[in-house]
Amino acid sequence: MKVVAVIPCLNEENYIGEVVNIALNHVNAIIVVDDGSADATAHVARKAGAEVISHSAKQGAGAATRTGFQAALKAGAHIVVTLDGDGQHNPDEIPALLAPILDGKADLVIGSRFIEPATNMPLYRKFGIDVITWLYNFGTNVNISDAQSGFRAHSRRLLETIHITRNDFSFSIEVLVKARKKKLIIAEVPVSCLYHAQGSTINPVDHGLSIAWSTAKLRFMTELFDRSKKVKLK
């Protein structure tokens, strides 16, 4: 099994080197997608041993992940792991994400921060994630605990079945909605997560509302609206 890690990055020169160094202990190759960084992210990642693909300008987390997935599939990956380049995720937990796919028990494995909470996540961020996760789970029998974790493992079968169209952070929900619609098996394993003191530059309220709205729209168009059409046809 060839395992490739895909790490979308934007201005992460302070952390990406260590992330790559540790992750290389658990994967066969690493693809860092530099999404138009203004710092030395690409140089540091390449020096640490990653293949680097650079966007000439910022396109968004979804676009960067899509670029990474395409490159990983082209490179012959059987499993693709995604993790953040800012050190929030612990690369030494990658084997836990791989296990359900290697055992043939899952197509998508989410590293959940809430099964065995081991994170210093701010409460306002936890609240926003809980709302988004509820919107994803509502009215279905395929429920998860962390719809916004970017620490995931994807089987080749999943990546050849579903395709990311969203360029922003809502791509993470798009993957989950499409995976459930295709009846692919989704599993979760507990992971830790470390939030740095300086935090994200993204406004958490605007970000949370945007993802929540995207989740509602994706569910309506992909699952609920499609289900209602089938009922009417019958």
C-alpha cells in the first residue's frame, strides 16, 4: 500500500518543516500544496523532503486539497492522508487513521478531536464545529462527532468516486456529504489537536457561519432535495 500525505499550506514556514519531518516516518511520500504563500513555506517544505506544488496565487483550501489529491492519485497512492501544515495535528497519529482502511473497514477515516477530547480548542470554536456537525448529522443514520477535522485518511476508491468542486473550506463538508450519498464507509478515530497561541487569521464567526450555510445547502441539494424527488417519482 502506497500512502501519500497531502498538506495544503498558506504561510506556514514556521511549522511545515517539522510536520513534514515527522510525517515522513509514517508515509511513503508527502505532497505540500503551497497555496500562494508570501513566505518561505515552499522552500522549507522542499528542504524537509516534501514534493511541493505551488499555486501562483491563493485559490483556497479546497482548491489546494484538490490539487494534492490529483497529484497523489497520479503518483499511484492507495491511501491519501490530509493534515494541516501549522502543527495542529500530530503526524505520529497517522497510523491510527490508516488502520481502518488497511483492514478494509472504511473508505474515509476522520481524526476526531471529540471522541477522547485532548485539545486546547477555544470554546467558541468548539461550539461552531458542534453546530456544523449537527447540520451534517441531522436526519440521517450516519453520524459523526467532528465534521470539520482536516486530519483524515482517504482510500483510493473514495478519491476516484467523489470529486471536490468547492475551493473554500466547505470542501471538507462536500467530501462527507458525497461520501455518505455514495454509501462509502466513514469511520472515526480519536486524535489530539494543538492550537497555537497566535491562532488563525480567519475571522471565526464569519468562517463558522459560512461553513454552516454551505453545509445546509450541500445537504439540501445533494441529499434532501434528491430524496424528495425520488419520493415524488414513486
